[in-house]
Amino acid sequence: MTSLQFIQSQVNTAPKNIENTLQLLAEDCTIPFISRYRKDKTGNLDEVVIEQIAKCNADYEAIVKRKDAILKSIEEQGALTAELSQKINQSFDINELEDFYLPYKKKKKTRADIARENGLEPLAKIIMAQNNDDVDFISTRYLNKNVKNEDEALQGARDIIAEWINENIYVRKQLRRVYQRKSTIATKVVKTKKDDENAQKFSQYFDWSEPLSKTPSHRLLAMLRAENEGFVKMKVAVEPEEAIVIIDQLIIKKNNDTTPHLQSAIEDSYKRLLAPAISNETLQEAKAKADANSIGVFANNLGQLLLAPPLGEKRILAIDPGFRSGCKVVCLDEKGDLLYNENIYPHAPQHEDAIAMKKIRSMVNAYKIDAISIGNGTASRETEFFIKKIAFDKPVQVFIVSEAGASVYSASKIAREEFPNYDVTVRGAVSIGRRLSDPLAELVKIDPKAIGVGQYQHDVDQGKLKSELDTVVVRCVNSVGININTASKHLLGYVSGIGEKLAENIVQYRSENGPFEDRKQLKKVPRLGEKAYQQGVAFIRISNAKNPLDNSAVHPEAYPIVEKMAKDLKLSVHDLIANKEKTALIKPENYITPEIGLLGLKDIIKELEKPGLDPRKSAKVFEFDSNVKTIKDIRTGMVLPGIVNNITNFGCFVDIGIKESGLVHISQLKAGFVSDVNEVVKLHQHVQVKVTEVDEDRKRIQLSMVL
């Protein structure tokens, strides 16, 4: 099987599209560049499909590498036959490959190894041949100083047979199918931990059983966490009798004196070798699927969070609210640079609200503040009410902003580099302000896992999680584009083809030479070669550039085409941009080149209509219920406004303006059956919810969107 055939079996697109995509990837083209600027080559494949092709190709290469290692190992043992070599070369099933390798894999000395050393393998072969032999009598021939009697000889032979059955590829295949279809996952509480306070959150799994194939990913991950923390014991199993019957049918061909010995070996092989191995393998496969599902949820949420509506370049006063320690206040300019910081104490125990009001008014006026950003943690609602009492001299918008991850950022190396002379409280408040003006630019500085918009993200494969989240960040950054003269090195590092080191070089060049005036200047950045320039240049924006196309998503390789379009319309490029009446006259088929086809040209014309348009909507003020400040104010039956702040497979969490978010179970999202939460709600969506249950002790609120 070729790489193309392997990918075709998993990705639904034409072979030519796959071939061209693989060629572009081999040329070190990035996925954002391919999906945006090589549509005519890929057949208009989007980033998701291109990522699938890249992943499948990597999987194919990993399988080929594993096959080579297996073949080499077996050959070194002098055991590689032409038939076995052919089977291994033809297989692209990783489980099957490991089954082929199992008899030759180095392992600790087994009972079968000892039996072989004692000369009992010929006896095992006689029993496996299933001829009508008197094996009890034949076994007397194999007695020696290590094998004292017939029972020991027969037991040793059965140990060898049990290992052969365990290594039988057909037996393992059939058992896998049974486990995949019929296995049950069961958990039992560890008696000594039953009354442990930390165990109570897993009380549902103290005595739990269900079909593994129907276990949702979040529940499987919860069970695994409970087991890892030592609160429950877990078991994945099928009915032993059914499994043993399947093995009997594959192994026992005749019914004679050898049959009882074979049946004994089969039962031993299943209970001691096969069941533990296949059970663990089945659980790991289920875990891998649950991981993929959970990572998918996290990635989807992260993408929505990163593309949250920005307020834009406004002067912002940001507040990290608190009670005893006061509220940390910072003033930021349009670029997010810190202008001033101050502490106020409007809440208990100080109650210095008059002084705090005066300070806030003064800062708003002195720094020409356009909007106020308040973190949604402790004292958030109280601070919001306090701010709204202030009579400002001009309209000032007030926003409640998620501060998830702000504390992680404030203590990070990135924050220390940005604000070496300020403590963590100031850095945290700055982050709260900046994520209002541009969530994407600020959140890329924080480990996505710390943002908290997933389910069981700490329990999944961390390598796969990081890879997927990095992919999402790259996709979001490049879909928006970045202002090269204001972007931090952390944001620049996610630009197609740039990376961390070149981002540092760009920032260094900018600080030494001033703002970039055109895209061509990128070529002067140390170590930024032609390939990096080709891949990244169209994702950067230069406002007020000499060439207006430098502030658009049009790639410089297409500038001559745009210039010809403008010339044909007897216009300058500047007059053509944003001139919908004139761009409507352009016939893209007249401008096709060997490099840029019809799909690329249509994108260019679309971009000319609205150059550099940010795909994100603008941030809007949201009003929570003013009567609700804490969970004590919540009553069953209340209908409240809220904002969706997390999405899982089993429902969504809604911020209703207090510390605790409420859960809308998937069954309560709307009338009728819902298979996918994302079909009904999106992150940051404004919703109306009804309170169906309040548990103050456990800090849990159940909500419904079926009003």
C-alpha cells in the first residue's frame, strides 16, 4: 500500500488533491499558506482536511518505520521467513503488526520458556497435533531431573501451548472483535477510600457498570481519573465462557485424548495471558478515542475563545477585583501599553468607596479611557456595581472579562519579560485589560490548558493535546492576520513560516529600525529567507503602508495581477481597493496564470472588496441580572441572562454573573434530541436560562434553556 492509498482510505477527496497537498508539504509549505494561497492545486481543501492529510501521512510513515524495525529484529534472530516477511509487508494494521512480532519480542522468562528448557516442546507439539495418542503414556518419555513426573511434563506442555494460543494472530483478532463489541467496563470503590472526602466527587463510580462501547468520553476519563487517584478499581471484561468458546473453535479440531489438555491450556491462556492483554488494549483504544474526543472539544472551544470579539484599539482601564487585598487598577493605551497602575479599596473590610470613586474618575479623565474591563473572579459583581455608580464625564463601556489563565500569565517568563519592574498583581490586571482589546493577541501568551475551556484536558495524551492546540492557535492567528508593527513576539511566532526565533528577530529589527513601512522589508530581517517570506508575508498587515495591498490578505506574488486588473479598469490600485462597483466588473478568468488559478483569483477579488477585514465581530457589553451577586441569590425557577463560557460533550456551562457557572445538560439545551452541543450553542453566546436546581453546599447550579 502506498502513502496515497493509505491516505485515500481515510480522507474523502480526489487522489490528485492528496498528491498535490503532499508535494506542497514536502516543499515545507505551511498548512495556512497551502489552504489560503494554493487552493487551485489542492482543489480548495480547507485547513482541516489538509491537517488530516498531513496526519495520515505521518501515521503511514510511522507504520512503515515500525515494520522496518520489526523485520530487522526478526531477521537478526534468524527467524524471518519469506511468508512472514510478506505478511508483515502487506499489513498496515498496527495491532496486527504487533501480533506478528509477539512471538519474537524480547520478554521476561515465562513458564513456557522454562518448559522448553526442560525439553517439553516436542510433547506440546504432539498434543497440538491432536492425533489420537495416549499422551499420558507419551509424557513419561520426557521425564528428567527437572521434570519429576507425568503431571509436571503435561503441565509444562500445556504452558507452551497456552503461549502459542496467546501468540495466535487469529485468536487475538477474534477476541478483539468480541471485546470491541461486547466488553463491559466496571468500577468498584476501594473500601479503605470510601469515606475519603476527595473520593466523594467520584461516588457515582463506587459501584458502576456499563457497556464500554456506549461509555461517553467524559465518563470514561472520569473513571480513569478516579482509578489513577486510587479511589476505585476498574475492570474491562467480556463473558469468559463466550471468549473461551471462540478460542475452542479456532484451536480444537478433533475430540480425543488430547482435548482435555487443550481445553485446560485454552482456559489458562485466556485467563492468564489473553484476557489481561486484550482487556488492556481495548481500554487503551477506548482511552485514545476519548482523548481524541476531549481534545476535539477543547480545540473547538479554544478556537472560539481565541476568535472572541475584540474591542479594538481603545484606551482601557482594567480592574483585577478583590476584597481584602483591594482591586488592582491599570490604565492601558490603544496599543495595550501600561500607562499607570493603582490600588483601590471600595469593598469590605476597608469600604473606601468615596476615595475609590474619585480615583477612578480621575484616571478615566486623565488617560482618556474608552472602556473598563473587570475580571470575572472574586468581587467581580460587587466591583461592577461600584463602577456603574460613578458619574463619568463621558460614556464609558463596562465589560466583564474572563480572567481564566491571567494568574498563570502574570507569573510566567513572558510576563516577567514584558513587565520586569511590576509584580504579579499588576501583570494580571494588564492581561485582563488586553484580552478585552484583542483576546487573540493576549491569550496566545498563555498555555491553552490554563484557559480552562475543555473537559478532562489534564487526563488526555499531553503530546497530542499540545499538538492539536498549537494547530488551533496557528489557524486562528493566520485567519485573522497580525499587525507586524504592534504584534508581540509571541503572536508573531504563530504566523505561518515564522516561528519563535524569527519572531524574536523581527521584534529586534523593529526596535532598531522603527516600524515596517512595507512587506518587502521583511527580507531584511536576519535569517528570514525566501521560504519564510513566501509562507508568512501575506499573513502580516502594515497599516498606512505605501502599497495599500500590504494591509490586505493579497499575497505579494499576486500584486502584478492586481496591478493589471486596476490598469485594465483605468484605475490605480488604491482606487480599486474597496470599490465594490469596479471589482464587480473584473472577470477572473482573464487573469489566470500558471501559479494562480480561478479559485485564487476569486479570493483576490473578494479581498479587494474589503481589504484586511477582521473576521471577528466587535465586542458588545453584556448585562447580568443586577439582583444576583452570589449563589445565595439564586432560586429555582429564576430566568436569568448568561454567557456560555465552556462547552463539553454533555452540555455547556453558563456564566450568570456569579463565581459559580451553571450547567445546562445536553438534554436541556432545547426541546427534542440533541446529538452535538455545538449545534445549539457557541462560546460567548448570550443566552437566557432557567434555574432548575441549586446545591449551595456543593456549589452546583443546574440550568435549562428550555424556557
